[in-house]
Amino acid sequence: MWQKTISVIEKFLPPIREHELYMYLIVRRSRDTKMQLNAIKTIHEAIKYVESGWVSALSAIHLEDGKVLVKAQVHHSQSLRKKELMPWGSISSNKTIIAGHCQCTAG
């Protein structure tokens, strides 16, 4: 069920623009502190990480309700010896980023 071919993933993954990422990473408020996340550094560095090979094993699954779950393996930014991280995200068919998580320190 999990698709690992980019061409297949692109067919059912809604195109996410910078605006959707901005809303999720910058405007969204923390559940704990109720303050805006303001993770602008994350947006600017994301493309660099992918292009540099830090992100691998991208896969996605299209659920019956229209949502798409995406996961990947990501190297630690401070250590290549540590086991890769396994971040994931959930995107609705209307391009809304529902959730995302990583077991890294920042979460």
C-alpha cells in the first residue's frame, strides 16, 4: 500500500505551496504554549536538506478519506552516526497540513 516511486506519490499528493507550509510552520500555535511557532528557518532549510541527500526513503499512502500520509528517513543534522529519524506528515485533499511529527528533539 505504501508507494515509494516519486511519480506515483505525486499523482495523489496534493501540491503543497509555500503558503500552506507557512501556515503550518509559522502561523500555527503551539498546543503547549499557545504561541505562534515562527519556524521560518525550517522552511528555508527544507529544500537544502532534500537536495543534499539528507532525506531518503520517501513514501506515501493515500487513504480512503482523501488524506495522504507521507514519511521519510532523515539524517541527524549534527551526527551522521546516529540512526536516521522517521518524520511523518498528514495532508488533506484540500492541501491542509493536518499534522506532522518527528522523534527528534524539536519534535
